[in-house]
Amino acid sequence: MSTIRGEPHVYATSGHEECIAEILVDDAHLADLVLDDLPSVSGIRRIRVDPITRVYRSVREWRPSILDHGQVAALTPPVHEGYQPDGRIGPEISSLHRSILRVLAEDARTPTSEIARVVGTTENTVRRHMETLEQTNKSRLRVVVEPALLGYTAEAMVWVKVAPRHHDNLVDLLLEHSEVRYAVAVAGSEGLRINFACSDRVALHEMTTHSKWSALADSISVVSVLRATKRSGNRLFASESAAYLY
């Protein structure tokens, strides 16, 4: 099992690590997570931890190639500073903002009238503070979609080893591809961890062997994502049964 800090997801994969998960945890509690909490989970036999050192593309920044320029522009919010695991502590969130965020965390589609009732203020006040939360990057609107539903049937997690002198150039070339849903630098033996969504396995093979960025890599390890049970912090429920076995 591999755990890193970032946008929470849980994937079953075809690789040596049968389960890959992201877990949000601050540095002060990392030791507790690794030494106490995770080993107590039934079924875990081995744990590997790769802390994120830099986020190059988050899932909310993914713009699949099926979108035209106008659609991409419509989906692109104003530029705000993104999360980076650099140890900085942001400004304290007010109690009202925390109350609003708790309601939205339970159900992001809760009407503003209901939020106002729960937090004890007016609907206009809630709307104003929700705009503030979005503008300051403390809340984000996100639609979680399975890549396969958009025609990207080959999803994979890829670990890349790259020499420091080629790192920045490789990342620049990598981010030119819309197939990159997510890319981060991680501590450990592999320098980069990438989530690809390609149209099929042939396209995935071409991406990881014949692209300009791959020529700069020292090594590339690819594992298929078999099933996602959590994306962007949202628990997913399988819509298909095991009927194909019978």
C-alpha cells in the first residue's frame, strides 16, 4: 500500500502495490499514521510511504482533449494559489466559514437556505461567504467523473525516475499532454508519480515509450488502475456486479 499526501483517492491496481491510496495528514501526525494507524488495518501486509514534495497538476486541473477551447475556458476558474506541501500554514478559518464548510462536506448540493438555517445566519450572508471561500481557494467545486465514461478506458499509475538535471524539462513536456490527470513529485527512489487516462492500452504504451518526456526518464513503471473506490475524496460505489463471472 502506498500513501502520500494530496487529493484523497483509493485505487486497486495490477501492480506489486495492490492498493494505492492518498491520505491527507499533516507532518505532525505522519508518524502516528504510518506506525500505528495503518498497521492496525486488517489485511495490510506491507506499507510504502511516498510523501508529496510538489504538485504539478491536480485532478481538478485535468482538461481532457474531448473539450474544445471554449469549453476549457468555461471550466477554468480564476487563478488561485494551489495547494503545495511546503509546510506553510494558511490563515485561520473563521468559525462561520468552518460551519459552512462542514455542511458542504456532508452534501455539497445543500441549498443556501438550508445552510443559513443550520449555521444561524441569513441566506445572503451565506452566499457572500461562499463566494469568499471559493475566491480564497478554501472551497472548490468539482465534478467527479470516471475517465472511462469519457472514452479514456486505459487508466494507469506511473512512477518515473528522472535525473535532477532533466526533472524540470521532463515535467514541462509531460504537462503538454491532456492524458495527464495528475502529476506530483514524491520523496523516495521515484521522482514523479503520474495518473494517466488514455483512450486505450495502445495509446498508453505510446505515451510511456515514444513521447518526448519519456525519453528523458531513467526508468518508467506502469500499473493499470483496475478500480477506483475513492476519487477526489469522494467514496464511489461500483455500479457493476460480478455477473460477468457467471
